[in-house]
Amino acid sequence: MGKGFDLQLAVPTGSLEAYIGAANSIPVLSAEEERELATRLQRDGDLSAAQRLVLAHLRFVIHIARGYSGYGLAQADLIQEGNIGLMKAVKRFDPDVGVRLVSFAVHWIRAEIHEFILRNWRIVKVATTKAQRKLFFNLRSSKKRLGWFSSEEVDAVANDLGVPRETVLEMESRLSGHDVAFDPAADDDDDAPSVAPAQYLRDAGADPAAQVEASDWEAHSVASLGEALATLDPRSRDIISQRWLGEAKSTLQELADKYQVSAERIRQLENNAMNKLRLALAGSMRPAE
């Protein structure tokens, strides 16, 4: 399937309610039908199979898009972007992997919606106060030149719009800024190199030195715990092991029955043993002089 993958979705576009009703009326595909259509698409480049796969999953795009209704963006736009992600998912879907298309497509649908929100979120949120909203709609027409305002221009705009000087400076900074997506763009068809922060920010967890240090510290801690346990008498060591180190932890009463003492006595022995362990571990963790 190449550049010709441009489906004309057979649903009304004039009314969002009509679109949703039409999308929900399209039957859901069975696993066998989905696999057959995906195989035809992958093997033969059958665009009619691709169209059926897309149409049968429009209802899922609507469901996902509804989850982003709180961003102040039109629901129809969110659905449209989600449909683009769905088509990309259909293009890349491999029926031999053994998962349903809807599970595979969720990533692509959300990725396109996220990208759309990030492209438009700064515009939606750039003006939050009344003064900022006033500036947002008037600042461009108030600018006399490209670039940053001079001090005199800032004072002039503030006087013309009746807002504080600091508000003008803040809004100019917001309008001049640009958002950078943390992740690469959802469309990976473009061969141009991307420089998203996700590709060059340092991953501390992948530092070999940090991994060796963590491994050494874990080994040292385990060895220190073993040495500390060895300082306890057999009964106290067994109580600590049964109460704290085993997968199936024993209760105070179970240990009391085992040693023929009261549960309160077991609690006292446990507390004494824990105090001894803390002292022993504190000594082993102290750096050498």
C-alpha cells in the first residue's frame, strides 16, 4: 500500500451527530474478517480492504477522542486527527502478529491526537486572564515592526490597551515562543532527521557506571544483612526471617505457638532483634576510616 492510500470515508461530514451515528452503525469485524482483510491489504495492496478496516474502527476513534474533550478543541477536529492515526495504523498492521487491530491502532490514534493538541494548546492557553486575552487579539495589530518591542513601544501598547507594562512583556514572550514536542512527530514517513528532546536527553538508567554502582551496592547490602543476621541467636533470627524475609509471612500467634510463648513475647523478641540489626547494619554501612 503506497501513496494511493487516501480513503474517502462513507459517512456524513456536515453534522458531528450524524457522523457519530453513521460510524456507530457500521458493523464490528470479527477476528476472522479482520485477519482476512488485513491479509488482502498486506499481500495485494487491496484498498477496498483497507477502507473496510478503517470504517469498522471509526467508532473506536470517536471513543478515544471523547477522552480529550477538556482541552478546548473542537471534537470534530480531534476525531479527524484520530482518523489519520487509524489510517496509519491500518497501513502498518501485520495480521500475523496475533493482536487485534484496535489494540494496535490505539497508539497511532492517540499519537495523532496528542500531536494536534500540542500544535494548538499554546494558542488555546496563551491567554488566560482578561488582560491577556485582550492583548492576544490586539498585540499583532499593535506591533509596528518585526522582532521584540522597544521600551517605548511597550509603554505605548500598555497605554493604548490599558494594561500593565509587565503584562505586555509577558504576552510578547508567549507569542514569540515556540513549543517543542518531547517525542518525535507521529508521522514517521518523513525521512528528514528529527531532533526531538526524547532522542538526545540523557537516560540516567542506561549509564553503565550507575548500573555497576547499583549492582555493587545491592550485593553489599545483601552481604551486610547476612552478616547482621548471623549476630542474632537462632530463635531471633528465625523470628525475623519468618516475619520479614519469607514470602509467606508468619503471624505473631503462629510463632508463639511454635516456641510455646505468648504473642507479646514474640513481639518483644522481634523488636529487640530489629534494634540489633539496625545497629549492625549501621556499622557495616559506615565508610572506612
